[in-house]
Amino acid sequence: MGEKNCMDEKVSNEMQELLKNYTKEKSNLIQILNEVQEKYGYIPKQAQVEISNYLSIPMAEIYGVITFYSRFTLEPKGKYNISVCLGTACFVKGSQALLDRLKERLKIEEGQTTPDGKFSIDATRCVGACGLAPVFTVNNEVYGKATVKKLDEVLDEYMKKED
Amino acid sequence: MDENLVALTIDDKEVKVKQGTTILQAAKQANIDIPTLCFLKDINEVGDCRMCIVEVDGRKGFATSCIQKVEEGMVVHTHSPAVMEARRVILDLILSNHHRDCLTCTRNGNCELQALAMKFNVQHVEFEGEMTEHKIDDKSPAIVRDFNKCILCRRCVAACKNVQQIGAIDCINRGFESCISTVGDNSLNDVNCTFCGQCIEACPTGALKEKEYIKDVWRNLKDPDVYTVVQTAPAVRVALGEEFGMPIGTNVTGKMVSALKSLGFDRVFDTNTGADLTIMEEANEFVERFKNQDCLPMITSCSPGWVRFAEKNYPDLLGHLSSCKSPHQMFGAMVKSYYAKKYNIDPKKICMVSVMPCIAKKYECQREEMEVDGVRDVDYVITTRELSRMIKQANIEFTQLEDDVFDEPMGEATGAGAIFGTTGGVMEAALRTAADTLEGKDLPQFEYTAVRGGKGRKETTVEIAGKKIKAVVVSGLSNARKVMDEIREGKADYQFVEIMACPGGCVMGGGQPIKSSKIRSEVDVRKLRADALYTIDEKSVIRKSHESPVMKQMYAEFLQKPGSEIAHKYLHTHYTPKKLYDI
Amino acid sequence: MKTLEEIHQIREQKRKELDLRVNTAADTREKHILVCRGTGCTSSKSPDIIANFRKIIEEKGIQNVRVIQTGCFGLCAKGPIVIIRPEDTFYAMVTPDDCREIIEKHIEKGEIVERLLCKDVDNTMVNRLDELNFYKKQKRIALKNCGIIDPEQIDEYIAFDGYKALEQVLTQMTPDEVINEVSESGLRGRGGAGFPTGRKWLFTKQAEGDQKYVVCNADEGDPGAFMDRSILEGDPHSVLEAMEIAGYSIGADKGYIYVRAEYPIAVQRLRVAIDQARDYGLLGKNIFGTDFSFDIEIRLGAGAFVCGEETALLESIEGRRGQPRVKPPYPANSGLWGKPTLINNVETYANITRIILNGAKWYASIGTEKSKGTKVFALGGNVNNIGLVEVPMGTTLREIVFDIGGGIPNGREFKAAQTGGPSGGCIPKEHLDTPIDYESLSSIGSMMGSGGLIVMDDSKCMVNISKFYLDFTVSESCGKCTPCRIGTKRMLEILDRMCEGKADEDDLYKLEKLALNIKKSAICGLGQTAPNPVLSTLKYFRDEYMEHIKYKKCRAGQCKALANIEIDPEKCKGCGICKRNCPVNAITGEPRQPHKIDPDVCIKCGTCVDKCPFKAIKK
């Protein structure tokens, strides 16, 4: 409990700094959330409280905005966030099989994180590397012309690193 | 003059309407009733549900009749085969993701979705599929949310966010997973909800409803050891008849009393008397504060939704609130003290039931402050709607009842008490008494018409005993917020402020009979109910609270004088700052 | 702040300096090594290539060689791409390790590094970019500067006539004349619907309002479309300049660019471009000393396809959920904060400066009767040359797929081309000769869309493809209106049943009924077009649907529940490649003996089918 309050206070202080760069116009909401998402990897509850106070927007509305845009998340992502591109170019070249395989191996669904917090899966729409289709990324590393086998190898590597 | 008129054809009828009229309104003028679901006049005009689509010659898609304006020469078809099919598909889709347990739903018989299903004679749902699942939120003492019945019309969101400017609920997620929720799907109990219940009034289905306490009331009524006392708020009597098919604004006081007696209550009292008591105390408090220029403006405190709003949003200004309890709490406290003593009844054996037009009063009566010496002021609050259900359950032919009168000795109320049920009523009643007190005489002019009417904010300046008193009356929490901000910023120069949480006051409370979108767009429900209250006032022999013989007797026998120590013990309360979100 | 004079000087001087970028006979001793820093090449390490080049050049103390980052050259499949100017040598699939060889051989000795040259589809070696068939039928207007200039250097943009159109408009033309020019050019919106751009400008100009806005829709969301991103990455100033011209024409002094946060490079380039333009006084107060002031702000999207719909985009700029508004009123009359607002997409803007400088007549001479100019397509899927292509309107699908795209790889057959993304449709073989323009595409049940063009070979199941698009729509539906929120979900459920072999003929009837009614009753473009992929595949590939329903068969073998992967023992040579490649070890067999697949273990991923050198495995 104490630890949590301490964390809340830290976020509060950081948020007050961050918010200084914005006017109180409501239209800044999404820009602020983008910055918070970048900063923390998710949108902490305490950040929502601060934004609500600052912009005078009810928390339910902020929550509605967060849950509308897929870039915003309410929980931290895994240490390794694996995104499989499901853009059409990649799909046509078999990226669905990559996603299925990933879900099978990590035993989580897209948008979820493994219980140990190590891996999370995302299905994204076009990372812009259509020339390399099908593509998956681990954090910011792009793996192009991927196959199920290649995915397995990459995954094994990361798992070994963590053991 | 004709320049402002637009001629168009709707279903082969020539119609001429004012420029700026929507297709829906224009059709109405031609006696064509286009079905709607998400539409709620002036509150939610967004075109989400698509029920109101019509075909317009020369346009590719359908037009949204609740939003789109008429144009010269427009040819509209409201029931062409294409529209009919699309409308059926849409209705079918809505039903396919709706818990269709109509027989066991509060809104059975008064549901706009059900009415449409009936209209289209839906025999089975064609497009069955996965349904969204939601847990029911019944943690709060006032409101139950069952979003398995939600059809995403968003009328509740508009009522909460736009009308009341609270925003306790909003649309979250997207696509099929969209739903109406609070922040983090917490209970309404733990967020910024004020329990005004305007969302319930807005809901076309059974997704939002009051927390029902009928079972508890029945149990007490049937318990021979319990002395059951009921009181009814002013606004209930001008709305209850609607639940039995009577015109909006019918005053059914006599039948209501008669029905309550038939239900088996040992005593049937009038909250109007409680209102008179509130005026005695509040007018006195105001006079004192006015004389001493102490924490002005003074703000009324009889609307518990407003009080919860103030505690959550203006903790720094709580000193401005009158310390008076609301009328039914005062009255409950009096029943369990003064009345109990007088008739030698054990207060612990009294079950005090309040019939209220209000949802927040369910919460208010459970507030920890609302008891004296371990005795709760009020045990249960039921709404106008719940009372109508009890009457029906007791097989009472309400419309056939003979009139009856409230029980003595706390039955006879003044006209001032009656108008408590509408915006401006508390102010007017208080001014009647305060003016007489300050002037020291029985003033012949006591109607303050400037504070009457449905406007959200009304101001008046009255001159009493050579001094000017500037008063403002607001209803609806968005208006309350504006006034409170002005007070906070030192921009307000009022001495007296009346605030009611619900737009229009208690007659439009969250516990009143629910009127469909169609009725709300055709009739001014508030005006009809409020007018009935003013008629009661006009016809009353005594129209000032301090002239009531009941008041005189209570003060003589028990309370001594307004603001006395004993009055404070039973009739006053205090407020505590509350967290806006307790999550 | 630069004066008009100074801008002219920069233009003249820089243009001379950069002649080698566009002129193989340029009179210079300099060499420029251009490295693509578009998203595609960047993700295959082109920043490391740039760093390596610079390191080696410094180490060797070589003079007169500059390494330049550019936007996308177009042929993404061959990335990372390096081009040496002025000779215009084109190196493909370069790795950071190749840099030394290029410097030592090409730059120092003037020898071409042959192993890094690109082979065309017909196996001929190609020295120069424009020798590729890929480029022969293209005409670059919107992409004119992409791959030529360094997008982060405003001077390079100015060198190639940058901000000249703005100068011309502000100093010589009235707003009406500008709008007239745009109208006469015949330019139509490149975002999909193809509304005449000039008319949009005119309506916004005529709308009453004290404040007006210019918005650039850079929320490119079609999965598989990336032309807007490439323009922003390769030539950001062309969009800024066009927005200013639009602002002058309609009477606005404020612009917003709504761009996906998922496009970090584009956002970065825009930021740099705006800063540089402000520095030069090309954005801000009293531009070129005239009364005209204009500034631009960037707004980031946050991952919602529906925000590409113009009214949803406005909601999002205002800070809310991207839920579309009912139209009319159109943004031209009531847009941002209720004010008249002009919204065009990136590619539309990218054409404006060219139209002003070269004249409406020139532009209108390109394309077809009703669709003028060029269109950029993101060519992808089962086609040899994946990348960005810009072709005159009226080019046929066949020319794009076979001449430019180089046809279908792996000896497979063309089955369909999909245009318009989730809003468009699948075009079958029999319509390959359709000229690409707005009207022709919609007459065959598809649409221009923003320019995704995905080629599918005969290994693709069309029921599965329409399921893919519906799945996209369902997860991107905003949830505001009933038909889209629940209707598309029900359609997806039916398609799911079909692919699982659990559908009956009644389902087909329901699917069609839903599709037709959603099309007419949804609020916005997303919902109204969501059924298109289903309707178009139903139109051209109905027999495949029937096979799924009646015979529980998927001829392409893509629907796993209906698929059965078997090894033909006659053809299997027992080489073991399938066994080694199987991710789940479902294949057993002794060397040189026919292998077997355990159907209980097999996840039907199809890897073995693709890997078998003897085509012995069939779905």
C-alpha cells in the first residue's frame, strides 16, 4: 500500500511537470496521452487523475478515449513486445500463421502479457515494411520475410536470454 | 413570412415547415411518427441507432431524420420497402445483443425497445450471435446498472455528461465491445456520480434502474410489531397518476393517501409538512446569517444529489450550505422523536418510509449523519415508480379510489410546502417566511414569480425591510457548477441560492414516472407537473410556512423555536468533503 | 527569416549544386551517395549503411563525396536501396557490410559492384533505376521529389522549385484564381471517394465563418497502403506548401496535420520541415511580406483506422473518441470546432504545387476524361515488384500487375487484385484490362480507395480474404451506429462459420442481406463500405462460397478447418526438408522413404507445402 502511494506520488509529480507543456484546452487530451504512453509504456491511473484535473475532463471520458485508441494501454507491455503485422500485404504472405504460432507458444492472446511479464503479443496493422512481408517486430527490431520457423528461432533466442 | 417556410413531401403528403426543422419534426407535423430510439429531444440528437432512417429521393444512402434538416422540394419516404427492411435489420441487430428477459425486467411494458419490437411484430431474432457480457453494478444504495440490456443509445451519457456536466459514465472500448461504463468499470458508488438519476429517466430500456426497496417495505408492513409510517414528497402527488394512465400533471393527493392507507401503513403523513419545517429552520438560518453577513450566500441543502455534488466538487465551499436536513429527513426525525413521544411509541419500532421523486434520497437516508441517538431518521426511500408498483401489487384500482386525507397531527401542510417540488419553490417559500420575519408583519404580497418557470437559472432581487436581497435559483448540476464557480471566484454577489440537482427540480426527479422520448418531445412534462403544484399552493388556505398551526404546535410542544438546540439536534446536519473518485 | 530575394538566391545556387541528382551528364566532380531512409529501408538497417559510408569516407579522407538520406525510391522489395549520382547506379539489398566495397570499387576506382546490382524479373541486369520495367510506365508527380532530395533540408526542396508555387499564388493570384486553377486541373480527392478538390475548396471558401481551418488527413490506415507516409517521409514541404496555398484560397490562417503516431519517421520529418519553414519565414506571419499568415500544427493519431474518416478525424483533433458525425453538415460548413474546414489527404496536397507551377491544362492532359493526373499505389502481396508506383490514371490493372509489378512469383496464377483496402473489393482476372480510374473501379464493385493494391495468387481463398477484411472492420468499427457495430460482427460470425465448415445456405442469404443493409444505413464511410469486400467476392467468386457451404471444401486450402495436408507418397523422395521445417514436428519418415504427416499434431501452417522441392505435399 505504502509502496503504491509512493508510486502514485512519483507519477503525480512527473505528470505535473509534463502537463506544464500543454495548455488546458481539451483538445490536447490525445497529445498528452500519447506522451504518457511513450513515457511509461502505458497510461497509469494516477496519470489519468492528473490529466482529468488539469483539463477538467471527467475520468470516464478519458477512460473512453484511452480504450478507443489501440495505441493506448492500461497495463504495461511485456519486456519483449512482439508485434505481428496483419496488414494486407503481410496477411497475404501468411502472417496469420505467425500470429497463431506465437499465441500457441506463449499461451496468451493478442494484447496480453505473459504472467512473468516477459512477453506480450500485438497484432498491428502495417508497420510499413511491406517489401519485407511478412513481418514481425520484437520491440523495435524488425524481422522481415518471416516464416514460422524463423519466428521459432527468434523466440527461442529471447527465451534463452531470459533463462 | 413564407420565405422561412420550406415545402417538402413526406409519404406523398405535402408539408410546409419552418426552415431548420428536422425531417423527424416535419413528419410529426404531418402526423407521421417515425420510430426512434437514441433520439431524446434537445439532449441526445446524434443519429446513432439508425432507427429513424428515411429514404430521400436523389440521395444515395438513407437520411438520418432526427438530425437532418428539411430542404425545399425534398421528397421523403418513411416506409418504403428499402427503409422498412433496413429498419427491421437494425432492430433485429439491436435485439440480437440485448438480454431479452422482458418478462422479468423492470421496464416491461414501458420499454421503448419492446414497443418497437411489438410495432414490427418481431417473431424471432434472425441475426443471433455472440452477446457482450457485463457484470451488474448494484453496489450503490441508489442506482443499479445492468448493461446487458444496454443498446448503446447513449441517452444516459448525454444526460450525465452534457445536461448535468458530471460525466460519471461514458462510452468505452470500440466496435462490438463498446459499452457505457465508468472509469475503470468501477461502481457508480465510487466515482463522481451524484445519484441524480437523470440517466435512468433517459434510458429507453432496463439498463439503468433504481435500487428497489419494495420487498423491505412489504416485510415491515406485514410485521405486526412494526409501526409503519409513510410520508410523500410534494412532487409525487402530481406524477403518480401517470403510472395509472392519468394525464400528466394530475393531482392525485387524495387517491394516493387512500392507496397508502390500503397498503397498510399505520400513519400516512405529508412531506410538505417537513418542507414547512425546513422553511422554519432555513428561513431563520438565513435571517441570522443575513443579519451577521455570515458565510453568504447561503445555499439550500434539500437536494441530496446536489449535496453529494458539492461535497465532491466544492469541498471548500461547504460552509455556504444551509445546515438544514432535507424535508423528509427532518420529518422522519420528528416522527421518531416528537410524534413517538407524544403517542408513546417506541421509536425503534417505527419504520419510516419516504416516497420520493428522487433517487439520491435513497443514498441520503443511508448517510451516517442521518440519525439521532442511534435512531435512523428514515428507514427506506422508495420512488414514485416503486409506489405505483406496490399499489398494483396490492390489487388496488387506483383510479377508482375515493379521496382521503393525511393523518393528524402532522398532516396539514401549507402551500409553501407544496411548491418545494419544483425549481424555485424552496426559494419562494423561504422568502415568504424570511420577508415576514424581517419586516415583522404579514406581508400581503408573497408571490415571487421571478423565480418560477423552467429556466435553469433565475435571478431576482427583493427588497425586504429596506435591504436588498439578491437571490438566484438554479436547477441542473451544470447550472449549479457555474454558480459555484462564480462563488469560488468571488464573482457572485448573491445572498441566497437555491440549488436542485435535477433540471426542473423534484418534479423531474430520477424517481418519477419515466416518459418515453416521444412524450418528452411532444409535451413539456416539467411544466404540467409544476403547474399542478402551483395550483395546490394557490388553493391552500395557508400559504406561508410560519403561519401553519402544525408548525406552531410542534415548536410550542417540542422544538421551542427555530434554530434552538433541540431543533439543531434533530433537524440539522453537517457536510464532509468527499473524494471525487474513490477508486 | 529570409527575404524573397534570399529565397531566390538559395534556389539558384542550390539548384546548380544539386544538378547531379537529376542529370547524369551534370558538370561536377562531386558524387552523391543516396540512401533510402523510408520506413521500409530504415527497418532493414539503412541508417547503419549511412553511418558506415560516412565512417569509411572520413577514414579514407575522400573529398567531394556526400552521403544523403532520401525518401522512398519506390521499389521497397529490393531495399535497402543505394543510388550513386550523377551516374545513377542502382544498388539493391545493400547491407552495412557492403559499404566498404562500394566505396573502394565504385567511388575510388569507378568500377561497378556487379553483385549488388538489381536483376529485373526477366533476369536482366540493371544498372540504373529507370532501366527497370518497374519504372518504365510510371509518371512521378506526387512522388517527384521522393528519392531525389534530402527531406530534412529545406534548401534542397527550394532548389527543386520549392515554395515557388506559394510565391506565385501569394504575389500574382487571387484566391478565386487559385481555386479555379485547381478546379480546372480536374484533381479529385486521393483519399478514396474522389470528390473534386476544387469544388471542396470553393465550398469552404464560400462558407460563412470568422475562422476557417485547413486540415491534412495523414491518418493513412489501409492495411497495406503507405504512399502518404512515403510522401511525408520523402517530401514533407510539398504538403506544407500546398496547405498554405489552400489556406490562402479559402481564407484560413491555421492548419492541422493529423498523422498516425505509428509513423515516427514521417512525424519527425514533418517536425523538422515545419521548424525550417518557420525559420525561413515560409510559415508564420506575413509570408513573403504579404498580408497572408499561416501556421501549421501536428496532431498525432493514436491507432484508430476510423479516424481516416474526415469527421472522425475532426473529433480526434478535438481530443475525443474518433466517432464520425452525421453528414450533412459537411466539414466545409461545419468542421473543426464547428468552423468551416477544408480536409484533403496527403497525396491530394502533393499534387497542388505541381498544378500551380505547370498549369491546370498540363495536369488535365494526364489521365482519363473524368479522372485526371496520376495515382500512387502501394503494390503488394503476391507480386514480384513490391513497392510504390505512380501511374497516370487510366493505366490498366494488367499493366500495373504484370508490366510494373513483374507478375506473380513462384509460377502461380493471378487470382484477384484488391483495391481500396477494407472499403474496396476484389477484382478478378476478367477485369484485368479495366483502366484504373474512379468510375471504372466502382463500376466493377471496388473503389480507388487511398491506393492499396494487393495482388493475390491462386493459393488465396476468397472467403478467407473477405473474412480478413471483415475482421479488420469489426476491430476498427468505432461502435457508434448499430449496423456497423453489431452488423459487421454478425457478418464476421457468418464468415467464420463458413471457413469452419459450419455454415448453411441460409447463412449466405443472411450475409448478403446484412451486407446490403449495412451499406445503406451505417453513418460513415467505414460502415457504408465495410461490406464491399464481401459483396465483391460474392459477385466474382460465389462458387467458392458455395463450395465452403455445400461441400465443406476450400479449394485454396487456406481455411484450416477444411484443409487436409497430405504427402503424396508417389512424389515424395524422402528428402526430409519438410520434416526439418515443420515447426511442430508433425512429420515423420525415414530418409529416402515417403514421409507422413500426423494430422493431430499438424497446425496446417503450410510451411511444408511451400518448402517441398518436389511439390509432393498438397492441401
